[in-house]
Amino acid sequence: MCTVDCNSTQNTNTSFHQLQLVNSVPSIINLNLAITQIFVWPFVYVNVVMLFTFCRKQAFRTETRYILFAHTLLIDVIFLLLTDLVVIMSYSYVLLPMAYCIPFCILMETVTSCTPLTITAMCVERYVAICLPLRHSAISTPSRTMTTVLIIWILSSIKPFIDVFILAATVSKEYFLEPTLCHYDIMTPEKWHRFMRGILYFITFVIIVLIEFFCYLMIVLAARTASVDKKSAGKGLRTISLHMLQLILCTVAIICPYIEALVIQIDIKLYITVRFFNFITFNVIARAVSPLVYGLRDEKFYVALAYLMRCRQKHISSENR
């Protein structure tokens, strides 16, 4: 069990590195912060526009793949906004008491875990649509899809709540009063807890990869039969391939803090560069795959999105006149 002195020492070391981070190279930090806003907000805007397109068209709200796609867009928007807030607070060195950061960390972790589970559900839906076309309408109903979304949120929230219970049982009351930056490391101050968290992530990743590989393999086998639409099967394979790419990017983001913890001991400037690269690549860009998979590649959704954008441009033009 981590004692008060142990917790204080860990937080002191963390605060020292954070203070060193802020005071060392302010020009680089300001540049990274500006670049982060340039990357984050266009993706937030695109996702919000696509969510608005989904809500405007009744046909999208009755199909499983579009409901799951909208759910992915929603959690991506929440994730991008929360992570951007964390970046701003981190670079500005805004400290909050541990007790105030914990609900924030729970939401962050829950949203992060929702992404791979939703991706998996979308892959299974494509498998059912291509390999079991006669049963697809009976299996993939809007009510079952909403139930799946609810289950995804429940499963995603289990682990952070368990971490809270472990944290409450292993630290002192003073720990929750100490000021800190809001990052998930404060939920796992002990090494064995972080190790178990990493093992759980690895097991989850393996299970998800096996499910997606199964869906991919079954679609490949189905594409060789005469009873399956070759064009639909080929598009399904490309869709699952993009999902697997997104899954890999999101999973790599999980191990980034472990790499950054080693780099910060070597050089603070290198740490800033590595952390910024990891954030842009494995957090922001990884969320750009979702609009690509269904928003721009799907013909029905693309037509509805293009129509909405044209109508909005005409409306803006008429107002300017």
C-alpha cells in the first residue's frame, strides 16, 4: 500500500517534471499548443457536421451501421474536446485537487474505451450484413443497436470505477486533497496497479483483434462464393481494414504514457516532442479515420452531407446579400 509519504514523493516528482516542462521551453510549448488547436478543431467541426447530417435524415436513424457511426462520431467529439482541455491545462500548469480530477478522468477513460468496442461492433455488423444477409434485418435492428451502445458504455465504465475503488483502498485521504494536473496516472499511483492495467489493455486488445480478424476472414471466404455481392464484400473488407488501422492507432495511444515516462527521465525537450507527436498521431489523427470510413466513403451519407453543405452555403450567401 502506498503511504502518505510515498504518495507525496510521487506527486512531488510528477509536479517537478510538469513545472520543468512548462518553464523549460515556452516557445516550443506555445507552438505545440497552437498546432494542437489547428488539428483538433477541424476534426471536431467535421464530426459535428456529420452528426447533424445523421440527425437530419430519418433513414440513417433506422440503420445499425449509421447509428454505430454516429455513436463513434459522438465519442470522438467528446474525446477530442476533453483531451484538448487537458493539453491546455497541462501547458498552462493549471492544478486541481485530486478529488475534482477523478470524475474527469473516469469520463476520459470511459470514452477512450468506447472507441475500440464500437469499432468492433461495426465490424460485426458488416460481417452479419455480408455473410448473413437474410438474417441481417432481423439481427441488426435499431432497438438492438441502442442496447449494444448502452452495453458498450457499461463495459467501458467498469474499469475506471474499479480503479477508483482500488485507489480509495490504497491511498490516504490526504491524497485526494493534493493539487495535480488531470491525467489518468493519478488513478494508478502504484506500480502493480499500472502493470495490471496494462495487462488488461493487452488482453482486451487481443480479444478485439481476434473478433475483427474472424470477421475479415469470413468476409474473404464469403466473397469467393457466388451468392455474395462481390462489390459489397470488397467494400466490407476495406471498411474492416480501416477499422483495424484505427484500432491499432488507438491501442498504441494506450502505451504512449509508458514510453513518455521513460523519455522524460532522459531529456525534457525530447519528452515534449515525443508527447506532442504521440498526441497528434495516436489521439487526434486516429479519430479522423471514423469520418473517412462511413462519412466520406459511404455514398448515401456522402450525398446527404454534400446536400447539407450546399444548402448551408446558399443560406449564408442569401444572408450576405
